[in-house]
Amino acid sequence: MPNYLLLAATAENVLQDVSTLHPVSPPADSIRYLFYFVTAVGAGILAVVWGVLLYSLVKFRRKRSIGWRGGDEQQPAYPGVVTAEPPQVYGSMPIEIAWTVAPGIIVLMLSLVIVRTELEVRIKQPSPLQGSNALTATVIGHQWWWEYIIEQNGGQNVNPVVTANELHVPVSGEGTEGAPTRPVYLTLKSADVCHSFWVPRLAGKTDLIPGRVNQMWFQTTQPGLYVGQCAEYCGAQHANMLLRVYIDTPENFAAWLANEQKPAVSDPAVRAGQQVFLAQSCVNCHTIRGTTAKGKFGPDLTHLASRATFAGGMLGLNQENLEKWIIDPQKMKPECLMPAFGLSVRNVGLITDYLMTLK
Ligand code: CUA
């Protein structure tokens, strides 16, 4: 039911569902349950308070609006009309006990449910992972893009795969005969300021904090693309720090991982573009595995062309956008950390042609 408007624009221009009410993963499901529960308790309290209030307003209103004309309880000014104040109650033990104990029980009940939800959401990555089908990855928040390092797949170390902005993970088979459960454990760090990883249908927010390591997990039986975005203000382009998590079928995931582990393709047809790229300062910030480009500051471009988006997920990856980007990134994403290098039109074309071959 894709029916909520959404924060994250996608290259395909499809609105993606990011409703926390449509979870596809256990932590997100626990959070939805907690939301419903707390809302129901709150609505119950509201109903009781308003019920008592309305009852009192109606029951004890001054009868007819004839106003105060003197008189008292013993001798009303008008027969049948009560004009005196109702009896005043000072210090009633039963009432005091009732309104102390009842909220206490409610708060205790809410605390217990919240603690249980926390335990369900904050499952720590088991260690060691042997014999588990887990996927582990490190996520590093940067101004304003995401770096992913896939470390272990099915309990086995992989040749670390470094990619950006688009995370691929395998679908989990729980409930399906013979298919393994495949949890995903993420270790979250920041390269600069605080960010927050939030793909609402998969799990709650987890912050990426400089100098600190956080963890989160999710797993889902439903393949597809799930989007989200950085949920902690992190500077000028916070709104363009979009998250894309692809839940792949086992075959697609295996193919993706195998491809990502390879060094970059070297297509002789774009040799000139490769040479221009390697001769420019591009290499100070970007890595293309298999070449001399080993910069770590910007996104790894080894398999750039296998992604649907770039620039923190804000731009669809195609020749036109990439050329505009290389000509002047500041025009496309003001204050991003890549400057314009004043390259000639020819060189921009050559570099773009080369980058677009990096499947
Ligand atoms: Cu990163 Cu907001």
C-alpha cells in the first residue's frame, strides 16, 4: 500500500512508502506495536478525563441562565434552582489514593512495554558470527552521503566491499521452508558530524556519532527497494542525504556481491577518459579499485555505474547529470565538499564516458 507521501525522491521518480505503520522487519514491527499501544493508552486516558469533565459540566451546570439573584441553599431565590456552591471536599483519602495509584500503574505498564521493545530493537550482533547467516556491514555517515563497507556474509569474511549511498542486502527466508534467516547487522560511525540512519520500514532511527560506535539490525522477507533519509540535522545538505536499501533475492544479492568484490572494469574504449581521471585531482578523494585512484575522502567509484543514483541519492545516475555534476557540483548540491575543477568540456565528456562504464 504505497500511500504516504514521501521524503525520499528517487531516480525513478516513484514515490516510495516510508510509513512506520507499514513495517517489513521485526524492529520496525515492534516500534509500530509500541506506537499503537501508547496511542491506545493515551486515548483511553483522554476519554476518561474528557468524560468526567463533560459529565461534570453538564451535571453541575447552573440550571438555566437566569443568573445570580441572591438566596442560598436554604432559601433559593427561585424554587428548584440551586444558586449556592456545591459542597466543598478537602482531603479525601480514597480520592488521593486513586489518583496516585492509577497513574503509577499506567506509567509502570508503559515502562515495561518500552523496555521490552528496546530489547527487541537493540539486538546486539552475535560474536563470533560463524554458523550464522548474518550479513554485517559498517555504515559511515559523511557530509552528505553514506559509505557502506560489507564485511561478512553468511558468517564468512568477504573481501571488504566499499560502496556508497545504495546498500544491497539479501532477503531473509524466515517462514519459508529451507531458506535461511538472514539478519543484517550494521555498525554505524561518522566521519564528521552526527547523522542518523532511518529507513522507517526496516528499523527505527540509529544515530551515527563521531567517536562512537552504534549498532542496529533488521531482516525482512520482502524483497524490494526501501528508502529513508538522514534523520539528524547535519548541515546544509542534510535533506539530500538519502538512504536506499535494496533487499535482493539470494541470486541477485550473490551477483551484486560478486561484482562489487571485483576491481573496476577497464574498458579500452574509454582509456582516454580513464587517463584524464587519473591525471586529475579526482584521485585525491575517490577510489577506483584496480587503478591508482585511492582517495578515501569521497565515495568509492569502483562500481559507480551499477548504482541508480549519486550525490547522496539526490540525482539519478545518467550521463547528463554526471556531466553537470563534474562541471560544477556546487550548482547541483550547494556546499557539498566537491569543488568545480574548471575542466574543459572535452575532459568532462571523457571522464563521464569512463565513469559510466564502471558497472
Ligand atoms: Cu546526515 Cu543529516
